[in-house]
Amino acid sequence: MTTQRAQEVRERLLAAAAELIAERGWAGVSTRVLAERAGVGPGLVHYHFSSLRALLNEAALRTMSGVVLEGAAHLPGTTAREGLDLMLGKLDAYSGDDPTSVLFIETYLAAGRDAELHQALTRLLADFRDLLADWMRAAGVPDPDTTARVLASAVDGLMLHRPLDPSLTAETVVPVLRRLLVGAVEESR
């Protein structure tokens, strides 16, 4: 198999895994179903990945990392108010029952039973908090490390709660978080 062909198969497997996690849940994905979705033979799953679990972990973390990095990409150079509006505005793209939101929920659940996934997800969240803290530091937010932890938790909470309460949109949440974040900046001056 050529390197380019191998990479294409690997990408198809990762995309299929992310779709199936959202559709069927972590436990509902088998090697056979995954191979069928990706249009490859079942043997290629284990040729490209050490295990089905490793493939599911990588697919979920890759998707989540993309969302996190895209959400934080526009923060540098913005004020606390502008950055918060941008980040939470982007969160509105996720209704709670869309495939990406469901993948987030399924991954958090799976991380409770999989130490390797737990560690990788912990690193991803730490990276997200570091990006937030760097932005907050530049924007003059006091105690940026703790504030980043709280804001990251709030963003995660919104992703997890939105399927149960669709009214948790940027329009309703931004004013509350803005009072906390921007108020802290103004208070420190």
C-alpha cells in the first residue's frame, strides 16, 4: 500500500469512527461496522491502528481538538469582552444534538472508563485552558489561570447541558459570563 493510499484509508477510518461514535455511542462501534462505513476491509482497521479503542480515541480527540483550536484561534488580540463574544458565538454552532456535541458527550463518558483516553482528554483540556489563560493574560484579566479553568468548565458545561436546555445560547449566556469576566477586568483597574 502506498503512503498516500495508506493515509487516505487512515483518514477514512478516522472520519467513519467519529461519525459512528456520534450515531451509535462508543460501545456501539464494532470493527466490522467501522470498516463498512469507511469502505475498507476489517483487517485494515487493525493494520492502521493497534486496536479499535485506539482508533476511536484518536478520532474523538482529533475532532475535539479541532473544535477547541478553532474556538480559541480568534482570541489573540481581542479584549475580554470581544473574545468571550467570539468564543461563545462559535459555540452556538453546536445545538447539543448535532454529531459533534454528541461526540463530546460520548467521549467524556468513555474517558471515565478508559484511563488512556482520560489522560489524553485531560491534556487537551489543559491545552485549551492554557490558550485561554494566555489570551486572558494579554487582555488584562486578573488571575488568568483560575479564570481560564472556570471559563473552560463553563464552555464544557454548555456543550453538555445544551441538549437538555436549548435556551443556553450565546445570547442568554454571554451577558452572564461577561459580567463575571469583564467585571473582573474592570474591578482590577
